[in-house]
Amino acid sequence: AATKTYNIVLLPGDGVGPEVTRAARDILRVIGDFYGHHFEFSEHLIGGAAIDATGEPLPEATRAACVASDAVLLGAVGGPKWDGGKARPEQGLLAIRKAMGLFANLRPLQVSPVLAHRSPLKKEIVEGVDLIVFRELTGGVYFGEKTRTADRATDLCEYTVPEIERVARAAFQTAQQRRGKVTSVDKANVMETSRLWREVVTRIHAEEFPDITLEHALVDSMAMHLIRKPREYDVILTENMFGDILSDEISVLGGSIGLLPSASLGAGGPGLFEPIHGSAPDIAGQDLANPVGIILSAALLLRHSLKLEDEADSIEAAVAAVLAAGAVTADLGGALGTRAATEAVIDAIRAIH
Ligand code: NAI
Ligand code: MG
């Protein structure tokens, strides 16, 4: 079969971003060799690195390359060097999400039995957790009209039917590939936007995904359930602000921020994939960063943007094998550096094939 070429934009960014981005690129090259794909990488500036070079956190060349790509893999942005400056690195992230039309943010969490003891929760509660959060990214109170007088402030919370429909479909489609359950989170007892949310999710379920189990939960009780019985959840679907809060709660269940990937998806165009951690300036440039978060983000890139499911599965299986073998970085109590931990994943990919 002819080798297919995929254009992947790399945005290394700041701090540990370049180190972990290199790790993910090396893994993708190995996967390309095994499966006969050609991944064409082009590197562009974002965040503090872009401010230093051009004065802007998202240069036009970066925006154009991302929009024209098949997928974008980002390291991290920010750091003390740019704090208090006029142009801020995080503006680059917000701008690229907007330019790419990304409306759903996905955060999977799997807690492997070997790492369950690192969780702040009891091992028997978190062992075997396997869930994914779908957070709506473009609507809700963060983007509504804001007003301010000396003694009064308002933030408008607004959602439209199409905004809810598209993220609900994405969540139901993912549930079909998983255990077939969606928990939709809202505050329908008090908020009108939540009542609309619940109506639309219920209708999309009945019309298009009757094979999926749908349940509704109120966000306050969901915050409790997530630490009492996180194993019960498969796909969690929610609006922007609730998703922001719940995904941070979920991110600590697993024990290390260095392990977790994320994806932001739009309507058919390229997605943006990044680890959930920041630029970790305290360990940058020392070969200490855990590359697993971005390596699992590369697996999400293969699955969601390139539709290469077997390739994604093989990265995830290799990561599970190295975690089980204890071939890990210092944040997980291991002795490996970023490069050696990446090599361990590459060896595990070779062992699988
Ligand atoms: P952080 O995630 O960069 O670091 C928090 C702690 O976790 C640090 O002790 C760090 O060493 C550790 N850590 C993070 N990633 C790790 C990895 N891969 N391996 C091992 N240890 C890891 O969050 P922090 O310190 O709040 O922010 C640092 C900078 O990153 C700030 O400028 C912040 O604005 C930015 N940031 C950027 C994000 C992004 O690019 N999406 C997200 C969060 C923060
Ligand atoms: Mg947050």
C-alpha cells in the first residue's frame, strides 16, 4: 500500500514543552515506521518563545500552519520570564483554540493498578478508573457579556441549541467506542441554560444514540460522586465552567499531573492535542519531565484526528507496559530521565509488534 502522508504541526512552546514535544515526535516516527505512514512534522512558535521572537504569542505563520494541518501537538506555554508582560503566553493558547474552531475538550483518565497508591484517594476507590470528560469550550459564562459598575458585576451565561448538539454528539460517538455510558452534568434545578442543556442532550440521545445509556447528574453532587465512586463513570459530558472545575478535580485522582493527556476538537478540522501540565519551569531543561502526558496526547491525535485507532491503541498499550514495569520518571518515583523514559516506550512498542 502507498504510504500516506499526514501533516502534523508541532508547537513546543516554553519550559519543558520542547523536551516533551521531542519525545512525542520520536514515538510518532516509530509508529509511522511500523504502520507505513509518513508523518511530516513542521515546528512553529507559540507562547513565550513566540513573544521573544516576534512580539506576539500567536504569530500569523503559526495560525496558518495549524489551520492547514491534519493535527496539532502542543507542549506547554508560559513561565516567570513573561509574567507581568503586556503580551502573555496564554493568549497564544486561547487564540489558537479560537482560530481552529475547537469546541470540545477531552480529558481521559485511566488509573493503572500499579500507580493507584499514588492517588490521594484510597487505592481500592481509584484502581481501574477509566473515564473521559467532554467539556464544551466555546459557550457558557466565560464567554457571555460582562458588565461592571462600581458596586455591581454580571457575567451572562448563554448556550444555543447547536452548541449543545455538537458537543453532545461528540460525547455519544466516543461512548459508542467505549463502555456505552454518558453522564451529562448540569445544574438543571436552578439554571435555564442547564434546562436547555438537559433537553437537547436527551433529544440527541433519543434520536441518534438510543443504544447508549444516558444519565443526568447535578454538578454539585457529581463533585462528590467523583471522589466516592469514580469507577462508575465512562463518558462525562458537561458545559464549559462545570467542565473546567470537574476536570481539575479529576486530574488529581490519578496521582501525577505528568501522566495526563488532553484533546480539543472542532468540526472535522484538525484537533489540538496537549498534556494537561504546564511548562514546569522548576524542572525545565534538565531531562526530568515525564513525557507520558504528551505521548498519550499523541495517541489521542492518532485516534481522533487521523482516525488511526490501532496505532493509538499500540501507544497506549506500550505506556501501560512501561508503567507496570516501573520504567518511569522521578515524579512517579522512578529513576529515568525524559529521554530514557521515551526510549522505554519505544522498546515497548517494538515488543508489541
Ligand atoms: P505546571 O503543570 O507547569 O507544574 C506544576 C508542578 O508539576 C511542578 O512542580 C512541575 O515540576 C510538575 N510537573 C508538571 N509537568 C510535569 C511533567 N511532565 N513531569 C514531571 N513533573 C511535572 O503548573 P504551574 O507550575 O502552575 O505553571 C507553570 C507555568 O505553566 C505557568 O507559567 C503557567 O501559566 C503555565 N501553564 C501552562 C499550561 C499550558 O500550556 N496548557 C497549563 C498550566 C500552566
Ligand atoms: Mg482549569
